[in-house]
Amino acid sequence: MTSYAQDPGAPDPSFLSFWRERHLCTLTTPRPDGTPHVVPVGVTYDPEARLARVITNRTSAKVRHVLEAGEDGAAVAVCQVAGRRWATLEGRAHVRTEPERVAEAVRRYAERYERTPAPNPRRVVIEISLTGAMGHF
């Protein structure tokens, strides 16, 4: 196994393959006092768009933390682990409410996790504009 940095827009095949496997992930967002808030989430990775997406309820703490960071977004990370293998994506998060963006995030989630989430009128998507990636696998 090797640890190395990746270009999140042009990952090598093994990095991308690992992100296509079905794994639970974590999302780390900053609280207003700067401490990390880490929660389990489902994440989809779109290297062509340099985005990671997390669907969630608009009233969640993770959404609140991203919104409280202001218009520049919040510096966040998503990570997945499977045994000794792990991969992290880093970037700036923004909350998106546009129906087409939420629908695209739901479609990608259903594809990766092999289940369609129940309808939720409060659903939003946290889009992470990726700036970095690293892993060990």
C-alpha cells in the first residue's frame, strides 16, 4: 500500500475505483468556535466536475456549519475507510438548494449506494469544490 496525494480532477484509476466502492464516509465541518464536527454520511465523487456531494436535511448541523462560514464556503473534508485503505477529499463546501442540483446529487447517491433515498422536501446538497485528495490503498 502506498500513501500519496492526488489531483482530485484527474485521479489515478485505483483512487477512483476505491471511491466507486460502496463505503460509509465521514464529513468534517468547522463549528463556529473552530472545533471539528465529524459525522457519518454518504458521499459521491465527481472528478470531472471536481465535486463531492453530500445529500442531507437543510436543518442539520453540518448545513448550519457550512452556512455560518459565509459566502466563501467552509473548508471541509470527506473521508472513507475500509480496513487499512482510506481516501480523503478536501475542498470548500457550499449548500445548494436548486432542485436540479439536489436531483443530481440524489441520482448519484442512488447509483453509488444502490438505493434511492426516500423523498424529503427539506433535502439540500452540500457541494464540495475539491482542492485536494489523498489516500492509502
